[in-house]
Amino acid sequence: MKVVLAYSGGLDTSAALGWLKQVRGATRVIAVLVNVGQEDDFPMLEERAYRLGADQVHIIDKRAAMAEQGIAPMLKLGAVYEQDYLLGTAIARPFIADALVEVALESGAGAICHGATGKGNDYLRFEQRVKILAPGLTIISPWREWACNGREEAQAMVAASGVSIPTKSFDYSIDANLWHTSYEGGTLEDLSQPPAPFFIDQMSQEGEAEVTLTWQKGLPTKLNGQALPLDQMITELNHLLAPTALGWLDLLETRTNGLKSRGIYHTPAGTLLYRARTALNQCWFAKPTLDYLNRMGSEYGRMLYQGLWQHPIQKAMQAAVDSLYAEAEGTICLRIKGAAVHILARQANPNLFADQLGGFGHMNQWNAGYSEALVFFQHLQNYSVPAEFAMQATPAVG
Ligand code: ARG
């Protein structure tokens, strides 16, 4: 049995590697390490995979694909889950699954293995994608088969294969990519405890940054005047924002299975880009469009969270925003200090903000009758007809 393993170098996938070979009867294990922008030491992780028994290690770069096909529509739609989560893990999983399937089909492997527990959302995201792309592949989910009870026992399994993973990485389950870093588990599972000093320190940083973003067709194309593809723009923004506290979120979310989960997320570039988008949308769009974008953003976000990636409804929403943003362009200058974002200046085309009509001056440009008419129409919607228009009470019949 030849198995393709989604290998990140972390605890779960390292434990899975040894287990596939020693217990599960895999004859060949191909470890696939997908680069989705996590700043890991890939040569070191590759070497670790060989020591754990991998027969081949593939390192596949999905950064550009994830940015262009995953993050771009998410940003146009303003996709969020439960109002706040910017979906950093959810958006990376389908691209990791794509890489696994590509390698499995090329190498003639019969199975794909991932290290997600069956309690979170990641198994859904991996498995739904694999089933759509290659329904013939068997899916092996070690956490469903292992007798081990938790992370300590998984750590012991890795140690038994003679490989050491620095214990520091066991404090939390960390998932990092170019959009975010997420932390779960460890002391975060105790809601009565404050986040560890590491988090509080990062969340209280007072550093500053100033950026100018140029947007075309609803997406950022230039950072401080320099044209950059979206993945590089995000990486560059993350570096510029490193001294600030922008983008931290401490969230208690509802998983797809209904279980509540507490996680800390760090999404610096993403948070800034969402703010810039909101500020430009305010210029570009009228009320019905803004409201509809909000509804689509939460619907798209929920589907993405649940692993319904590229569902026909999602594709339809992507087509809708492509059409809405087809003519939208603008420039926005933002200053960040600590966790605060200040909008310094905006230019947008189209721009629905008309200072002559909306401002406090130029009263002669506004027909006073408009205001009276609007009061009248709003009043009608309160189901009360002004007295002069009310009909006399209907005389009793007979
Ligand atoms: N709860 C987040 C989600 O479902 C993150 C999951 C993975 N994070 C982790 N640190 N293991 O998208």
C-alpha cells in the first residue's frame, strides 16, 4: 500500500508517519509538505520526515494559488466566520488537499493520510476536497484509528520512533500560513486563565507602520507604489506590521460539529486589507450593494469554514463580486499604531461620496422638499397615516 501523507512536520503528522509504516502496514509513504506561506525550516522538516521513515518527500509551493484562487475571492467578498474569524486555516486546507491529490495521482498511490483530529474542522476540509477531486482514493485518518488519548501520547509515539521534536511546539497546536497563525489547545482550553504572556506581549506592542495601497477591480495591486502579486503583498505587509499589534483575535468559535473551540489568531495583513476594503467599499457602493456584500461575506465564510470549497453557490458568489468590482479602483493610505488603524486618505473611482450634497455646507444645493418627503414616506412605513390624509371612519353597515 502506497500512501501520500499530508506532512507539516508538526506533532500529529510526524506521529502519523511512523505509525503508517510501523503499524498500519504502508509499504511506501510519500510525505507531502505544502508551502502555504508558513515560515518553517523546510530542509530540516524534510530531513525529519526521512528519519521518521518517509520514502519520498515532496515540497510543493501553493502560495500563489492560495492567494489568487483562495484569498482574492475571500477578500472581495469580505468572508468572515462568526463575525470575526478571517478563515486562515480554512482557506489553506483545500490547497493542501490539491497538492496531495496531485502527488497521489502522479505516483499511483491508493491512499491519502492526514493528521487532523476528528474533533475540529480540518478533516472535513481535507476529506471533502479529496473526495471531489479523486473519489477513488482511500482516506486514512490516524486520529480515528489510534488508541492514543491525546497529544502527550502522540508525543510518546513520536519519541518511540527515535525522533525528537522540540517540546516547545507541543504547548499549542499551531497552524501557520501566509494569511494567519492560529493557536489552539494547551492553556487556551481553560477559559478562566488569561492568554500566556507570549500572547499578551504581542497583543500590546506599540509599534507603527504606514502603508499606501492601490486597488484595482476590488483587489490590492500595489503596496507603497510597488506592484506585487497578492501572495508577496501579504508577506510584505505581514513584515511591515510585525512591530504593531494589529490582527490579534481571541475567539470562542462554534465548530461545524457544534463543539465550541477557543483559539487565538494572528492575521496582520488580512486584518489591514479587510479594513482597507471596507473603507473603499464605502466610496464605491450604494446601500443595497453594501448590505448584500455583507450577507454574501458571512454566507461564503460559513461555507468555507465548513469545507464546502468551490460549491456552486460559492462560485456564483465569486462571479457576483467579480462583476460588482469590475470598475472599482482606488488608493488608500493607512497608519497603524499598536492595534489601531487610522485611515489617513482615500481616493476612489467611482466615488459615491458627494461633499456638496452630504456635507454641512452648500445648503442651497439641497431641496428642502426632499427632507419633508422622506419624513412622510418613513412615517407611512410606521403604519400611521397623517391626519389630513386619514379616511373618515367607515359608517356601520345597515
Ligand atoms: N479553528 C480554526 C479553524 O477551524 C483553526 C484550526 C486549526 N488550528 C490549529 N491550531 N490546529 O479554522
